[in-house]
Amino acid sequence: MIGWVDASSGASGDMLLGALVDAGVPLEVIAKAVAAVAPEHVGLEPERVTRAGFAAARCHVDVADSVTHRTWRDVSALLRDAALDEPVRRAAHSTFERLAVAEATVHGTSPDDVHFHEVGALDAIADVVGVSAGLAHLGLDELVVSPVAVGSGQVTGAHGTMPVPPPAVAELLRGVPSYSGPVAMELCTPTGAALLTAHATSFGPQPAMAVDRIGVGAGGRDPAGHANVLRLFVGPAASVSPAAAVLAGPLLVETNVDDLDPRLWPNVIAALLDAGASDAWLTPIMMKKGRPAHTLSVLVAADRADTVRSEIFRQTSTIGVREIPLGKTALDREMHTVEVHGRPVRVKMARHNGQVVNVQPEYDDVARAAAETGRPIKDVLADAVAASRTLPDSPHQT
């Protein structure tokens, strides 16, 4: 059985609780585990709500008035002594331990002495233990989590006003695919980040699966135009035939052309890129009877192949193309901007397993900056490369 978490609108403990209940986990399974750990009363009240058109479950956590600030030692003792199934205990322990280590790292203290403040309150105990029990009930063999939206802007917490993502969330999501998200608000909480990283077996897009249950969990806020929900897909793994996987992958479309005015080729390649090709290039060849020619090679995703194929026939003199299905491994990429001589230059940053391995300024931006400033392109390119080395995570950062 596979679970996939769609965290494209962020994640929090109550969103995960709501998604589990909506996916069919009995509330009593979650409530029993929470009651075994919580030293004071904790109630769970599910409610049907909508978030920007999504029908969802909102799981309210009702706790007793308490001003107790528990340390990691305190929470660890509660988990150790609770009557929990061992997998639930281990998962909850791992989640709270991640929170303690992250808080200690960003505040320069020892994990054992971290006072969790709002993270260690009864509602967080309910979130962590409840989610751990709910996921254990589903009996998942894998839990894949999408890239996590963290939001942007500022948030106010126990330590004052902080940028989003707050330090603990940023620390918890080290090495995890994440991005700023669609709205200027906190989308991923420390508890949500800890739960995802403690339970996920991998991160990425939805795997091949036959979905039979979908749980939609709502966050407490309902911002206009933004569906503040987390979705949980559950179902058995589905096999994808090698032939189907190849057909859905990229194609290499090629043709040999020996009768086209060579002055047209730059425009042909530009037109193909505009039509959706991911790359296009020419290779000089010699055909039969010593005729010089070019092989036009075009790399294109399967869903854009028809458009690109039509453009090849429209722009060139060929009367046929050959197509080769390809496998492809592509690094995760993100764009940043640096300033070079007062001009913006975009920089492409590529990651492998979360580690930046390549940083490259966009040549068109470099050429534009050179034209506007009257400087040689080679000098502007060198300055752009130097500026890109100052970006966070740059492998050349000094």
C-alpha cells in the first residue's frame, strides 16, 4: 500500500490529522493514542469545511488551559511511559526528536533542554501522536511526499517576528524539496515539517498507484483564492509497462536535410524552441554521392511532439522524420537573479539529491546587459559568474 502526500499548499499537524480522518482512519484510533500520551484532557472534533472550492476535513484539537512548557526530556518520558503500539511510539519519538534537534540547532542550545513553547503544547502532542497512529493504521509500505510549499513573508512566534520559512522549518527541511509557495503566509509549520520528514520514505511526484482513498485536510486559515489544504492519496502500487513508460517520455525527432538554404537554420531552431522543443541542434553530415547536408535533431516531451513535428514540416523542406523514445534524467532546477553592473541577470541553479552541483548565468541576460552597458560580453559573463558564486548554496561560494 502506498500513500502520497500533496503538500503543494503546505503542511501542518492539523492538516495531516484532517486528511487521515477524511481518508477513512477511524477517529477513535487517533483519539485513543493521543489520550495514552497527553497528561491533560485533549479532545478531537472533526468538521466538514471548504477551502477555495475543496471539500475538506478540519480536525479541531480542544485542549485544557495549560501554561506548562515541556522540554524534550518531558515529552520523551511521556512517550516512553504511554500505552502505545511500538511503531506509533517510535514514529512519535522520532518526530519530536527532530523538532528538538531543529530548535536546538537554530537557537544554539542542547536538544534535551529545548522548551518547545507552542510546539510542545498539548495540541502538538495530539498532532504528532495522532498522525503517527493514523499512518500506522493505514499500514503503508511507502509514503511519498511532494515538494513542500513553505510560503513567504513573516510570521510571529514565541521568539518574535521571523521570516518565512521560520528557522526551525528551514532546518527540518534541509535536503528536502521545498519552495516558497503560492501565497505570502506561513504554509508549513515546524510540526508539519517534522511529521513529513519523520514519516516519508521518499519525496517526489505521485508514484504509480491505483488510488482508492483520498483524504483532504484543511488548515485553520481560509485565505481568499488559496486552497489551504493538504491531500493524502492512498492505494496499492500500480505497475507501469516499460512500453507505456517509454511512450510517455521524451522523444528525439530527427531528419536529414540537404536542400535548405543554410541561412534559414537559426530561424528554424528558434521556431522549434518556441513550439515547445526542449532542445534543437544541427549536425553536419555527408550523404550519398558526396552531398553535404545537416541532421536536424529535436528533443521534445511526448505531449508536445505533435506541435513540434508540424513545425518541422512547416519550417524545413523535409518530407519525413524519425522518432526515438528516450529515457531522461533531469536535475531539479531553480532560477535566481543577481545584479551585474546595475542590470538583472538570471542564474540557473541545478541540484542533485538536494545538493547544488551547477550554477550558470543565462547567456541572453548577459548579452542584454553587455549591450545596455557597452561592455564586452566576455567581461559581463565573467562578472555574472563571480556574482553567482555569492548565492546561497552555490558550490563555489566563498
